[in-house]
Amino acid sequence: MWRKILGRLPKSQLHLSSRINCVSSVSKQGTGRRKLEIVTDNDEKYVYDHVIFACHSDEALRILQAGDDVGVEERILGSFEWNKNEVVLHSDPELMPKSRMTWSCWNYLTYSDGHDKANIDRVSLCVHILLTDLPELTNT
């Protein structure tokens, strides 16, 4: 299911074009509530109740490790494995499934020797994303 945010978040809640160096826990004086302090590249500091990372897990982990208190987050974010991928933008229908009726927005093309079970060292996978066939984003 595709979803998008209706309306906009207040600009005070966004850090557009700001590289974040670290996120640290701070406690709000007198309340005992945990707050999060964000430090940007130009040493600007902001305090929030919640932080959402819109990046890959390794990048979020790097930012958290530059701060403090990363126990469970480090265990979770550090468990992901990464591979390098090659991306090619093409318009070649020969790389798509033979029958046009079977085309979908995500098309997988695999190669193997055909004799053994799939072996990650010998099987290559190619994913084609058919941009013109992606579902319409609906307001939810």
C-alpha cells in the first residue's frame, strides 16, 4: 500500500539540507522526560521529543554513535548487511518478461546454472522497476 502525508509539517520540524552530525539524549530540566538534541554540521543545536531518520541504517548508526546512549539502536541498526548495486536506467523491452501481460512495477530477472539450489555466490539478480507502472499515490 502506498501512502503519503497530507498537508505539510511545520518548517520548524524539518531539517532540510542540513547534515546531522550527532543525536544525543538530554533530559528536560524538572520534567525527567528524555529529549533528543540534534547537532548539525555548522554546530546548530535543536532539541526534539522524537527524531525520524530518513536514511539507510548504516548512516543512522554513524550519527547515533557520534552521540551517546545507543544500546539497543546500535544492536538493531548494526545487524543490517549491505551490498553494492549497479543501477542502469534503460528502456529496452528485451530485458522485461516476454509477455507484456506479466509486466509489473517490480520485475525480477535471475540467472543460475539451473542444476543446484540457489546459491548466493552463483546467482545474480536483476530488478527492473517499471516507473510508468507504479501505483498512483493516494491521499490517506
